[in-house]
Amino acid sequence: MLTQGCRRSPRKGRTAYTPAARTKTEARTRSGSDHYVVKKGDSLWGIAQKTGISIADLREYNGISEGQMLKTGQKIYFPPSTGGKVKTAAVPQLRKTTETKVLPTQESSLAFRWPVDGKVISAFGEKLDGIPNKGIEIQAPPLAAYVSVADGEVIFSSPMENHGVVTIIKHAENFYSLYYAYHSKALVVKGDLVRSGQPIGYVGKKAQHDESGILHFEFRKRDAAVNPLAYLPKKAK
């Protein structure tokens, strides 16, 4: 995790985005189409995956500090000579698409566990604010710990507008799990290796007046959203 007081040396073969260099190219860049307009649910990580530009370069060129949340409508400008163009990412995204896919449990040899004990109050594919749910919403006590559903590596953990801290874990067999608990706290950072059942955050409330907390949980197989209930253990009725 980089701190505000640290300065990185430019990597070999990459332009250093100094204030002078930025001033030279700013008029050309900002008058053209070399930028991305932030939409609801976007993150800098997601934009980096869509454009092929590193998070570090996007942060440095746009003056975005570590952990700073993006705002809907904000313009993210591409550094010069990076050739940034929005493309389809090959990793899981918080995307507003209608793409859903249900894969049978036998396609995975992994043993998954529930991220938290609670009642499913919004099913996979059910519309939330007019958008099909890419996962499930689990009702749980506020501040209950939620856990990693399998061994894996944290590839993203950062605040996002309207979601709180979003955490994505990469597992074996091209599976990804995604968690956010609204106004809550994460216990892991990008690069952490986690074990199945390891606490990774605390459940928060979707609205301050709510009595119960909610964990939003998703599964991705490569870049396709899949129904978590097809992989999680069956609960006793």
C-alpha cells in the first residue's frame, strides 16, 4: 500500500507524468475523447481493466489519492502515449449488463462455504433498482463477520460509491467471489492470501435506520456472473 509521502521512480520504458509533462498534453487530451466518464458502480480498478492502463498511472495522472472514491459523472483522463481505449475486461466487473449464466455445481471440484449465516432476501437475477441482481443479498446481524468462501487471493479491496468496501477474491478454476456490505469495514487488502472461512469484513446496514445488515455476494466464472446458490452448500430447511 503506497503512502502519500512516497514517490515512485518511473518504471523503465514508461513516461513519468510530471506536472510539466501533464501541462503539455492536458489541452490535447482533455479536448479529445481520451477519457472515461464514471458511471454508477464504477471503480478505478474496473476502469483500469477496461482500458489496459494501470491503476497507478490513472491515479497519478488524474490526481486521485489511494482509497478515494469516484463520483458519478467524473471524467477520468488517460495519460498520453498509453493508447487507452475502453475495452471488455477479462476479469469480473461490476457491470450493468443483462448477462447471466447458471452453471451446474458439477463443473467445479472446489468446496465453497457460505460467506455469512443469514437469510437470502434477494435472489440471483431478481431486479434491484431496475437492474438484474448479479448475485444474492444475505440478511445478517450488523457487524457480523463475513468470510472468504474458499482459499484465494484478494485482487481488489477498495471503497466504491453506494456499495461501501468492495472485495474481490480470485479462486482456483477461474472462479471469483465478490463481496460488499454497504457501510462496513474490510479486514483484507489487495494481495492478501486468504483461507476458506477467514474473516474478510463486517456486515453493514444498507440504510442507517435498518435494523438488519446486508451482505451482497456474487460468484463469477471467468467474466460471467453465475448463481451462487448453484455452488454454495444446501441449507437445511
